[in-house]
Amino acid sequence: MNNEENADGNDGAEVKVVKSYKCVETGKLFRTMQDAQLYAERTGRANFEESDIEVPPLSEEEKQAKLAQIREKIVKRRKEREETEKKTALEQEKQRRKGGQQMAQIREEHERMQREREYEARKKEKQIEKQERERLRKEVAKDKAERAAENARRKGEPAEKVRKIYHDTYENALNKGTAPKGPGKSVPTSFQGKIDEAIKDLQSYRAGGDGERALTTLKKMLTNIQANPQEDKYRQINLQNAAFKKRVSSLRGGVALLKTCGFVKNVQEEKLQLAEEDLNMESIKVALESITKALT
């Protein structure tokens, strides 16, 4: 019988039936090649071998559990993707806002520098105008002195007297119609009335001591100018300063008092400025005396 089997070509070896496919790396079994391919695409593992181990079919409960597990994974991955997208969008928004803030800062800095250049240009123009007025004033004084000296010479006056006439005429013409600078400047008669009116307006704010607080603040500001007349920082007031707005500019009479003392509003820079050539120390003194009297 063995001879007959050998004659039929059967050498007695057992024929292996492929019942599943096994991942060589993990040992995981798959019922079909399609399942193995899906696993390979998902994990990157592509080394499989045929197996004669049968993978038992899933029961209905196992199928439902498997489906639930798959759904849970899908939901989890969707949440992770949405969270990643949300973080990315948030980071992009932060970068956009940061870029916008930087652009705003650059623009503000550019505008500030432009205002400073314009201020310096106006200041220079005023200085040039002042110098030109001074030159013309001296020319006029010189012309008057020369005419007076010439008249004296024609009358036969001695040389010494002619020189004195020239000098006196020049000095008188030079100082005629001009008020002395700095502390010696005269105070207009209307000045005191305007100061008193501004103080009266501020004193009307009795609730919470607002009026007294405003007068105290103004006194401190003018005292700084009186003590340091050459310091620009004491002659410039930022109208957007929160403390100044609350204590002074929001009350009727506050800004009016400063303008009466020579301050001028610079609309572009949003400041009150007292130019050095407009500084009248006598006016500052009178204003301080009036404020001090009102506070006592």
C-alpha cells in the first residue's frame, strides 16, 4: 500500500493549509490578507507570514465591542485633530496680534519722531524770526543814532557830545517799545482779572475737595517753573496724562489759568507748552501769590 501511495506521487508530507496571516514582528494574527494590509498601512509593519492557526470568528458581542472601540478611536482622533487645529489657530492669532502691536508701536514711534521734528523746526523758525527782529531793531536804532549824531555835528557840537548823543539815541531807540526780558517783564492789567476768574471757577468745585486739589496741583506746577525756568520738562504738560485730566483739565478754570500764564495748546502733540520766549516770571509770581491766597 505504501508503494501505491508513492506511485501516486504522495511522499507522505503533510499539506499546510493557510488559515491566517501572522505579523512576524508582533505575532498578531489576521484572518484575511486584506486585514493584514490594513494593519500594515496603519502601523508601517509589512513583514507577514502564512499561518495554519485559525482565527476564530468574532461573536456578535465581540463585533459590537470592536465597533465601539473603533468609534471611540475615531472620536478621540477627531478631538485631537480639533484641539491641534484650535492651538494652531490660537498661536496664529497671537502672532497676528503681536505683529499688529509691533506695527502700531512702530507707527506711534514714527509719528512721535515726526512731531518732534516739526516741533524742533517750529522752534528753529521762531528763533530765526527772533534773531531777525533783533537785527532789524538794531538797524533802526543805529539809523536813528546816526541821524541824531549828524544833526549834532551840523550844529557844531563838540565831538564828545556827538558821541554821547549817538550812544544815548541808540540805547533809547533799542529799548523803546520793548518790555524787559525774564523776571522784569511787566504784567498786563487784564492778567490779574483772568487769574482771579480761573481761581473762582476752580473754587466752585467744593465736593470732594476737587477745586482745592486742582489749585494745589497748579501751585506745584508753577512753583517748578519758577524754580527751574530753563527746564523744558516743567513747561510741557501732557494733556493725556490721567492725573492731570482728573485733577485739572476736567475742571472749568484749570486749563484757563495755565493759558493765562502763557501756555499754548499744541494740538498735534496733545500738550500744553510754554515757550521760553513767552515765559513771564512776573506773571508766574503773581499767579502763585493768587493761588496761595486762595488756598489759605
